[in-house]
Amino acid sequence: MNIHKNARLTPVRREEMARAGVEGEPSKADASSAYGVSAKIVARWVERFKVEGREGMADRSSRPHTLRNPTPPCAVDRIIKLRRQRLTGKHIARQVGVSAATVSRVLKRAGLSRLKDLEPAQPVRRYERDNPGELIHLDIKKLGRFHEVGHRITGNRARQSSRRGKKGGKTWGAPGWEYVHVCVDDASRIAFTDIYADEKAVSAVAFLKACIAYYKRLGVTVIRVMTDNGSCYKSRAFAKACKALKLRHVRTRPYTPKTNGKAERFIQTALREWAYARAYQTSAQRAEDLPTWTHMYNWHRPHGGIKDQTPISRLGLNRDNLLRHHS
């Protein structure tokens, strides 16, 4: 309940005043003076307390029980019907012959104030593989190179875009871009990352081979790999590499990045906790910090998606293996 800042009475004070009035001490005149309200107000709360008890001390809606000129049900039905045809509020008001405020109230009661309410979001379907290596998620994040602190720290956006521009097929200004390739195991959430100069097929294949080797060192055999529909993942070279590594390649449906959500979420976490977490002097310094952060993510950071366990704990390694991999 939203009590006005200048209100003299709260539900507790109303009950206290009403109980005193019912018992007859003090008198209504004395009570009005003690609680800073009129005798009429005291009498109102006393009578309400006698009838409704403690529940009657709460605030009531100021809306009248009956309306003098309510919107006809046929008009309400027509407003909702026109809304489902994706008409705007003002358009509906003109068609039905009522005010825009009336249309707004009707749509609010019907839960159709926003156009997106006409098409409720599909329920989120979460999935998780039973064993590490059954499925790994791959994705790429493009980050700008820099040789000085950027606008996120200085607030100065001057020449931010032109420094990474291209003219005549050649990059001029700052060094350009770098591409963070990421991989996340579906069951354990163990991640592997590396930075390449591009997002072409050659880099994607090299990263895939590095991923398989990394998980193999942890005792994990990869069976499937999921990617989006980027050109490097649709290339013949990537398909050939998957075949040579005996991997089943699964691609997401177009325009549905949520299918590859674990990789997308990992990228968000990496940007927040690594890429933009501190003021790096250069992009090279930022790149040097990536292996350290990835190690922290895998070995020491509690993961909310796996009940606040660390990803490495899901491999079930014994103490000797943990020490060998952590050294």
C-alpha cells in the first residue's frame, strides 16, 4: 500500500484509534485531538471497525461501485477485435467513436496495451546434455583493437569509427578488429576461448581443432558441435574438419540465436567480466588477460546455471587429476 507522505493515519493507527473509540476512552473529541483528525473521521473509523474489524482499516479503492455511463459491452468487444487486427489506439477510437482514453482503459484491462501482447512469447525451453562432450557450442564475438583507452572510459567518441575504417580494401587508422572465438560445453559449461585475426573458415577450423584438443586433455570426448549459420561454419573446410574429427555438426535455425544460448550467454559474461571489466591500455593487454579470466571461469567462478557449482566440478575428476590439470 502506498501511504501518502502527509497522511495522519496508517492502518495500524486507525485500528488503535477505533479500538479506543469502541471502549469509550478517550472520547471522540479527545481522540480527534490526539490523532490530529476531526471527530467525524474518528466516528467513521469506529463504525467501520465495529462492522468489518481489522480488515476494514485498510485503504479502499476510490472507484465508484457503479458507473453513470459505462462503455457498452459491444463497444468493448469491438475495441478488442480491432486491436487484434493490429490497429493503433487512436485509429480504434476513431473507428468505434469513443475517446482514446477509453480505448486505452479497455486495452489495459484486456492486457493488450502493447502490440507485442497480441503474440505472447513462446515458453522458454531449456535443455542440458547429460554428459560432458555430448554437445559443444561455438560462437564468435567481434571486438575492436585499440592502442589507447577507449570511449567507454574517457567518454570521448571522436574518431572511434574512422580509426577502424577501410579504404581501398586496406585498413587505415587503428589496427582494426579482432575476433574472440568461444566454445562452451553444454553439460559442464567448461569454456575454451582464443582470439584470431578474422572469422574466416581457416580460423574457425583451427579453433575447432584447438577445442577438441583442450577437452581431450580434460578427458572429454566431443561428439557434437553446434554453431550458428555464419559463413565460416557453413564452409566446406569446416564440414571437412568435422568429418575428420568424427563430429556431428548441428546448425541453429536462422534468426534464432537462443538455440545457441549457452554460447551467447557466455559472451555476455565475458564482455561484462573480462573485456569491459577494467580500463585496458591496449587491446593486446586485454588479449593477454583472456586466458587468465577463462581459467577463473572454469575453475573458480560459481555458475548459476549449474546450481552455483564451478564448471570443472562437473567432470568428476579425482584429487590427483585436479592437481595435474590445475598446475
